[in-house]
Amino acid sequence: MNEIFQELKESLLFMHVPELRDTCKQLGLPFSGIKGILIHRILHFLKTGELAKTQNFPEASKAKKGINYPLLPETLILYGSYKNNAAVRAFMKTLVGDHFHFTAFGIDWIKERWMSGDPPSFQGFADFWQWQHQANKKKKPTPKDEWRYIRFTQDYISKKPAASHKETIEAWKQEQTKQSKKARNIIKIITESKHSQCKH
């Protein structure tokens, strides 16, 4: 049985967040949270029949209602006020340089700081981003499981270096569709098996 859950997890990693939220709704589960939390919630429920405990950000990491958080180096990046939008990107370029762009590593780092109750300032984020940018030049980072798109495209390009960007994206779309369908089929098999066991 563990093998089917590992197979399901692999396919769920290919699904987009809206698809994962829809899956949670169909299973009668809460559908808020980031990709990793949604996948954990689905797997935990299908394995145990119970709702996984939700990890919430501490109050110290949350923005307070009615308070303005200006784009300044010393301003804390808080859950509820921070956005990956054009204004923030333009401001970060003033701290980092024109080479700044939003990255999965950077966004994950902020979320980890939120979870620990130690939200960073914009300057702290800029310092981390610069450090990570330099480190990536020396050694290409290994994408986390949740970043299946990055992993797929890296593997695809390494196998087919002559492939165009369009071809790579098309290959990803085909694989993503295939894995999404596979995940839904596995979930159907698991839930039907559980219902059958309950009847007996």
C-alpha cells in the first residue's frame, strides 16, 4: 500500500495549486495553504481518514489590520501584507540591483522565517537573495520536491539540449496533464477501496 501512496505523491507534485485545492474540496478537506501543505493534507487523509493538523504562522509573522507597511529597507516582511508584485519587485531592485527577480528559493525562505516567528526585513531578504544568487553561480541548487516544474524542465533540457523553450513548455504541459489524471485515478482507487472495506 505504501507504494501506491508514493506513486500518488509523485503525481500530486505535478498538479497546480488550484487543482490540489479542488481535490481537497472533493475529499471534504480544508483547501487553504501552499502546495506542500495541500499535498500533505490529501495524503494524510487518504492514509488515515483523519485531518492533518494545520500549521499556522505565529502572530509575530502576521501583518496587523489597519497598519501601513511602507516599502523601506527596515520594514518587516509580514504574512498578509507582502506581495510578489511589480511594486515590490521594483523596490527590491533598488536594494539588490536590476538582476533581482522573484525565485522559489527566496519565497520559501520568507515562508520558513514566517513559520519560525522571525519575519525578515526587506533588507534582510535582499541580503539573503544576493547570497543565494552568488551561491547558485558556484553550484546549481537542487530544486525541492514541490518545484516539479523546475526539476522537469532541467531534466528535459539536459536530455534534449537542442529543444526550444516552446518545446520544453509543451512537454511539461503534456506531462503535467498526464500526472494530474494519474493522481485523480489513484485517489479514486483508494477511496473506492476504503468504501468497499467499510461495507464489509
